[in-house]
Amino acid sequence: MKRRSFVKKAGILTAGLLSSNIIAMAEEPGFPEVRKAVSVRRFSSRAVENAISEFNSKVKNKELAWLFNNCFPNTLDTTVNYTVVDGKPDTYIATGDIDAMWLRDSSAQVWSYLPFTRRDKALREMIAGVINRQVKNILKDPYANAFYNDPLKTGEWKEDLTQMLPGIHERKWELDSLCYPIRLSYRYWQQTKDTSLFDAAWQDAMKLVLKTFKEQQRKQNEGPYHFQRTTAWATDNLPMQGFGYPVKPVGLICSSFRPSDDATIFSFLVPSNFFAVVSLRQAAELFRLVKGDESVAKEMEAMALEVRQALQKYAIIEHPVYGKVYAYEINGMGSYHLMDDANIPSLLAMPYLGSISMTDATYLNTRKMILTEDNPFFFKGSAAEGIGGPHIGKNMVWPLSIIARALTSTDDEEIGKCIQMLKNCHGGTGFMHESFHKDDPKQYTRAWFPWANTIFGELLWKTYQERPHLLT
């Protein structure tokens, strides 16, 4: 079934079924057991279980403790397929209700567990397996965003008008798809000091990332990537014979699709280009560390500088109310799009990804703008307020945006408000979802969305460590 169709039909249907079950169980004392039973969990981490026990014993708000117990281990409980291939860890991470591995989602799904790898060898090896699998996927096709566990499988999008290969679920070029594996590799190295993963295959994958980024600067031509799909959904297709609308080659990197898997309007997607800057610098540092390859490291750093300078020149817009703000998309010719989308990278989440300072004046102006209805995808209702996007449509708030808002705030009141909204908007299920209606949390999409669950657990753990008074 098509992803968008699955989300809108199956997700909301499941919401109704789960809601009725919760109502039936509500008479029981405490909160219902909704986490997978131990016998059917896909992977278990001693360190993560210890963190859950600690949180439950110290946090007196029983609903938050219940949510942390359900959400934080959800990726481990439900999506991990860990094996050893040719003596090396190999891990396939499904995105949840769609049995495919996104480069972005798989990185984000295990990110929250990295601090626990120093106390859990099995967890460390599992995440090492994710990096190894991502390397294989990038080498297979750097323009694909999602892959199957079976390298010979063909799926529903095999007829897309692009270069589809067996083993690829979807081939939407999203700049952030190649940034996320770098982020994961770099943080894995910081946490473990293990450099054994950064072998010849990893180095080849990083060189291919650099090559792909350069192709999508489109300085000489439009590059090799094009994409078209037979569909009624405009955001699942690219105009102009599958290359998208023209851009002026100013040094920025084109992204044909957003992190939501929706087509960009102007191909220079600003938050993804900011993400590429920090990713290129991280990859350069690892290249120096592992291989001593100064030429590749310098090439990556030079490109990072070029993109950064182009962002400062072209991505900042003078807004009549908010002053200097970052556009969401631009084309290098003066056209721009002012909005934000819930998916990460977003303008809101840039400090979370380390791609901009939380005190950057233009970011702060942008934040003010996108957290109001001057952002066409900011929705405020009786249940919650937050950012959504065209992927699901009007009035649907994404928990990811509320979580990103809290993770990029230093204000206790704002963080507390975000946690309260999230606590009130799980629709009675004990889990986060892709989106929910601003006036009715029981109308939601994707009952099984581990990325949102795990990053919500990350937010609660961070708050417990830094601001425990907000959890009472």
C-alpha cells in the first residue's frame, strides 16, 4: 500500500480501534500494559532497561513514567533485525508500519541510545551494524532514501520513472538522507572511540556522498538524478521532466524532496543545506582520523565553506514583521518559500542537529515566525499547537515538531508546555504518532512510528537529567 494512503486510512482506523481498547481497559488501576512482551521483543539492552527502571523509580508523574517505559525502547522492541555478516555486525532497522529502512529514520531511531553504548557492548554492536548496513545502502544507490532488507526485493514503486534497482523501496533524493549516516557515524565514534567501522567500504561511501553532493550543486548540468511517478499527489512528483524547477548554481545543494518525502518547490532546501555543512565537516574530521587523507578532508571542508557562505548570502530574507529570517526553500534567483515542516531537519530543529547556534539572531527571529500562524503549517487547536506539513494536511500537528521545539529551548516554561502537550496527545495509546488532529488527539496517523517514540523518550531522559522539576 502507498505510504500516504496507509497513513491516512490504516493509521486513523487503528486509532479508533486502539482508542476503544483503552477505554475498555481504563477501569483497571494504573495504566494498561501496551509495551511488547519480553518474549517478542526484537532486541534488548541492559543499559536502556536500567535507564527505564531509574526513570520509573525517580519520576513521580506516573503517566510520564508509563510513556517513557513504552516509548523510549520502542525502536529496540519492534524494529531491529540484527545479524552478523562476514564477521561484521549488520542491522536492518524498519521504520515501523512500513517494512523498509530509511537512511534518515534508521539513524534517528538509534541516535537516542548512543549515550548508553559505553555500558552495553551488545547495544554498541547493534548500532555498529546500522552504520554498516547504511554503508551498503549508500554504495548501492546514493540517491535512494529507503531500502528493503532483501536486496532482491522489488516493491510498489518499481515502476517509478527513475533508476530503480532491486532492494530499493523508494528513490526520492533527499539531501538529509546522506547527512544522517554521517551524523550517526561521528557520534558513534565520539561515544565509543571505535574506528574499526571506518574501513574501505565506509570511506568509499563517504567519497560517494561527496560526489553526489557536488552533482546536486548542478554547476555544469542538472546531474544524473530525475524522478517522476504516476500519481494524483503533486508532492510525490517532480516537474520539468523529473528534474524539478530550475535553480541558479550558487554553491548550494539541491534536494528534490523534503524529509517528509514531499517534493520541494525550490530545490535549495535551507535546513538540509545547513545540515550538509556540519555533516561535511564531521566526515572530514573522520577522514583525517582514520585514513590520514588530507586531500579528501580538505575537499569536504571546502565544500562545507562554500555551502555555508551561499546560505549566508541567499537564505536570509528580510521579513516585514520578524526582521531577518531564514527561508525554508530558495532557488538562488531571488525566489523563496517562507514556512517550516515538522520533519527533521527543519528550520526549528537546526540547533538540535548542531547545524546552527541556539543563540543565532536570525534563527531566533525565524523561530518566532514559524511558531505562529505566519507559518502556513503551524496549527493551534484546543488540544495542542505545533507544526505539521503538506504530507498529511491541514490541522494535523506532528509530535516531532513539539519535541524539536522542546529540545531547542532553554526556557523552562516552554519545555514544560511541550511535555504537557505531548503527555495529553498520545490519544490514550501510550505512544507517540506521526500526527494528530489539533482538536482531537484520538484522530492520529501511524499507530506504529518508532522515530517519534524514541525521540520523545530522548526528550524525557534529557529533561530528567537536566530539569527534573519539569517532570513532576
